Amino acid sequence: MNKRLNEIQFARAFAMFAVLFVHFSSTGLGTVLPESGTFYVYSTFNTLGKIGVPVFFFLSGLVLFYSYNKRPFTKDTIISFYKKRLKYIIVPYIFISILYFACKVYLYYDFTSLSVMLQRFFDELLHGKAYTHLYFLFVLIQFYLVFPLLLYMFKKVKVHVLTVLVISLLLQFAWFYVNKNYVQLEARGSIFLSYLSFFLFGAAVGVNYLKLDEWWSANKKKCGFFAVVLFSIAAGSLIFVDISIRIGTIAEWLPSTPYRSYIFDGLWVLLGLAGCMMTLWLGKMVIALDNEPLSRFLNRLASLSFGIYLLHPFFLIFFRDALPANTPLVFHSWQLFTAIAITAICWVLTHYISKMKYGWLLIGK
């Protein structure tokens, strides 16, 4: 039996915080002018939150390959894998897409006929566009489709983490190049190749996790130092670039060239990979602290994270519309209140939905 990886649960909780940073900072970032010091606060939180999705893909790959690598590669194993994903991922994806599409119909859309509405719904469902955050599930489903092939390949060769990372990065940036110059797909982020390095890096770590864990335990200070330094460099660089783009000064130090977009992509990928290592290291630090209340809090957040991820934008729609008088103090206070209130509402709601017999239809498992 595989060892239970508590640090993965804690890393998942930190990734959930990152996702919330992105969504809760977006209103402030789109409203506050660069002349205000709070603009840089919103921008920093928004950029740091970009690690959330890469870390979730990394952890998905890690857990899947840690769990399935030692199992026999048989038809029954693959069928069982797909049954679980169909029930707890794909079905909830459909139901939550219906919820968000109905919300958009009520608030924004004006259809002339039922057939047009259904056509629009199925188009959004099949492209992960029923709401902005659902692209994550759409991409995850794509990874599930290729999982048996990847698992078969990993079972046939000796998996070296750095080798897998280099190959996956080459494939990911090859996709960026092909898409930019030939395919020109606007929704590039809805294709699994855009996150290949995170998922396969996690897969390679999962296959070698027990050996890596021994090495990490013997080199705690070096690993912690490397994780913190790499994350600080990656975060600082991307925060600077993002702010430069938002205030329109990027061309002053990085003139537009055919290759500039790859620099942006590279910094985002670097931050994502650094975030993967940082959240995993933080998970190990939580274990080392041996603080029961903190561990219980993070573990519960992680167990509810999927439901919180799915539900929180729904409440954010209405909280944004309820924004009171737009004075600076009230505005910033409302952003903070929104973040705390929606997190608490989704936490409680997900907790009770998860206890219902058919709650998995809406929030998975």
C-alpha cells in the first residue's frame, strides 16, 4: 500500500489560496489606477495567484502516477480509472456548467429560441467555456484521455525527473510556437499541451516520490533554500513584467519582437514550476511544525478545494454587483470582505453538499 502523502494535501490547500488570490484581486486590479499604491498590491497578489492552476496540474500528475505506477497495467485498471473520473469529474463538470450557463442566461444572454440556447450551451460545454474557470476541468479531462498512454510509456522506461521535465518543456514550447505561427487558437489555455510540463513534472515526481522523499529528508535546508530562492526570483520577475504590461511601460525595456511572447511564456512557466516546488516544500514544513489546528485547517481546505473552486465564482458575480459607494476605503474594504465572506460561504456550502447522497453531482469528490 502506498504511503499517505499529507504534504500533498497541504500543497493543495496552498494552491487553492493562490486561485482565490487571482479571482479576488481581479476586480481591484481592473478598477484601481496605477497612480494608487494599492494597484501594486492587487497586481502582486494577482501574479502570485498564477501558480494555482499549474500546481493543481502538478499535484494531479503526482498523485495519479504515484497511485497507478505500481498497479498492473490491465484493462480492468484502466476501466476503473475512467469510471471514477466519469462519475466524480466529468459528470460534475456537466452539472456545474449547466449552473453557470443558466446564471449567464439570466444575467447576460438574450436568446431568440431554445435551439439557439442549447447550441450555445453545448458549444461552451465542449470547449470549457460555460464559465471562465471551468477551462481547468476541460483541460484536466484532456489529461485523463491521454493518461493510459502516458502511464504505459512511464512503465516501459526508467523515469528520470529532469529528463521528463526537459522533454515536456520542449513539447510545451513547441506547441506555443505552432499555435502562434500556424494554428492561432485564441483559447490556447484550454488545450492540455499548454500545461504539459506541470503535469508531466508531477508525474515524474510521483513515480520517483519515495526515493525523492528520502533525498529531500536528508537535504532539508538545501531543498528549502533552493525552493525559496527560485520562487522569489520567478515571482519577482513576473510581478515586474506584469506591472510593466499593465501600466504600459514594457516597451521601454523590452521592445516588441516576434520572440517577446515566449519570454512572457517562459516567466509564467518558471513561476508555475517554482510554485510546484514551493507549495510542496511548504507542505513538508507544515508537517515539521506538527501544529494540529493548522494541519486540520489546511487538510479540510484541501479536501473541500474542488468544491470551493467550482462554486466561488458564482458568489463573486453577485458580490461584485453589490459593490457599495466607490470611495477608496469602502472599495478596498469591500474587496477584503468579499474574499473572506465568499471563502467562508463556499467552505460551509461545500462541506454540507459533500455530505449529501448526491452532492458529488455538483462538486465531485
